[in-house]
Amino acid sequence: MATQVRHELKYYISPVQYQVLSRVLLKMLHPDPHADENNEYHIRSLYFDTIFDDALNEKISGVSNRDKYRIRIYNMSQNLIRMECKSKYNQYIAKRSVPVSRDLSDQLMAGDPTGLENTSSGLLRDVYREMRLRLLRPVVIVDYVREAYLHPAENIRITFDKQLRSGLFSSDLFNPLLPTIPALDREEIIMEVKFDRVMPAYLSSVLSQAAGWSTHSAISKYCICRRYEGKQF
């Protein structure tokens, strides 16, 4: 089955813009059914990169086609752990995801791909290849709170990512007491807009008036959370 590709646009917005947009979208779209009473949930991801930081350097250089691997959990729960690969194809994005066990997560976090060579998952076979040939290993934890709104037309998803924090040099993904630090200099929220083919005109109008629809940015939470390593971005 071919991987579904989608549009993804990202914006930095101010707290005031966020307050306006979230109230409007709450009346226009559906809150994420997996969120809490505040329409929020916590996301923590452990990103992997090669020994030469290929994913980081390709993003910084603007390489058109690139991949990022990560293990992701929600609300610090071990009930659902996902290994994911997010791919970029020019202006489109795609995501592959497969549930993994805590034991397998610990194994991959320790840099050990033993046993993955015979997996039935194409994604996990790719992880095995990357770990063996390109020395893929965990590099940074990315931590934030997400607020999401959905619309069935064009599979539209608009999210606000708040309280972005970096786990610095730790790979202790499942530690609820892991020290993290703010990753952004200013009090900003990252808005992401994902859709399949076209954005309805009424939503485009709302986003344009409230957040500057035409001024999206090449934002990478992964790169932002690695800024404390002294790398030149």
C-alpha cells in the first residue's frame, strides 16, 4: 500500500493569536477525541539520528526528500508506544507508524537492533538497516502539550503545540521526572495545519486573518530542541 502524502504548514503564533484561533476553531471544528477536558494531551518523542547527524543537517540545508525516526508516547503512558518515521517529499509529508513494546523500545534506545532483521514491519526493517549501516541512535527528547482540532473534509487537522521543551542529552523517554528546559526564546506557540489536497476557503480566511496564513515557516521541533548542543543552525 502506498504511503499517504499530505500538505503540512507550520506557523509561529503569539499567545494572543492562539487565544483567538482556538476559540474560533472550537466552534468550527471537532476537538480531538483523545484529548482531556481542556482539549490537550502531552506528547514526548525520542528522536534518532545518524552518527553524522544526517537528519539534522538535511533539515538545515533544506534537502527536499528526507526522513526522521522517533519513538513517541502520549501522556507519559506505556500503553501506546509508537516507532515512527516522518518523511518529507518537497512540499508534502508522510508518516509511517507501528506500535512497539516497552522491551523493544528499551532495546532500540540502547542502540541494539538485534532481532529486527526478521520483522514483518517494513518500518522496523528500515530502522534495523539505519542502525546497522548508518549508526542511527537516540539524540534528543522533544516534549510539548498539543491541542488539536479536526474536520472530516480533506482530513484536516489543525494543532497548537505549546510548552515546547528539550530533554537535552537524555534518552530517558519514560522518566516522568526527566529534567527538561524551554526550547524557544519567546513565548510562542507552533501551529500546524495538515490536509490532503485543498484547504476550504472559509478556513483559509480564518487562518489568514488571525495568524497570517501566507507566512508559514520551516519549523522543526527536532532542530529547535537540539539548539543547546552548540551546533550552528
